[in-house]
Amino acid sequence: MSFRQPVPFRVMAQITKLIDDLDGSEDGVETIRFALAGKAYELDLSAANRQALEAALAPFIAVARTPGSAYSKVVGGATRSTPKPAYDAEAFREWARANGTSHRGRPSNDEIQAFLASQA
């Protein structure tokens, strides 16, 4: 009767090396993730190229809102919300159906203004 001896195996370590997608450098490279126009992106950048990206985006980030704050703006530490005009939601839905739209979700300011104008 013969027994098989276990075959020793080696565990290979996997090393991932990031290379800058712009200039091919290898020092201090990290993956940067961002989104624009509803599409997510990622790229590997060195510290210098990351700083260049951040500098290019800085004027836009300075005036941007964070998600969920479309109707509010922080002014002097206090939050000021842009109020929606008062309207009868059920009457708005009937008006929307009568005008060929089955509106779902929160109506835009323009839709509310059109509804209020039609009621005047």
C-alpha cells in the first residue's frame, strides 16, 4: 500500500505597482476616484499630477454644492433654504395629468410656476 506524500506548494504574493496614467512615473502614485456628469472615473496619479488636478478643479469645487443641498446655501454659518412656492399638491398632480404628463417625484420650480400661472 502506498501513500501519496503531500506536495508542498508555494503561496505567491501579488504585488500591485501603480504607474501614473499621465506621465508614467512610479513614485507616490495613488488611485484617484471622481465623478462628473453622473459618470464615475478613476485614474492613477503621482502626487504632482494629483495637485495639478486639484488646482484645476479648485475654482469649481469652491462654488459647488454637496449632494442633497441643491436648495440650500450656507451663508455666514446659517443655512438659508430657497423656499418652494405654496401650492396644492393634489391639484398639481391633476393639472399635470390633464396636460399630458404623469409627474412623479418633487416638481421643479418651473413646473410649479407653470401650474400656478394656469390657476391664476
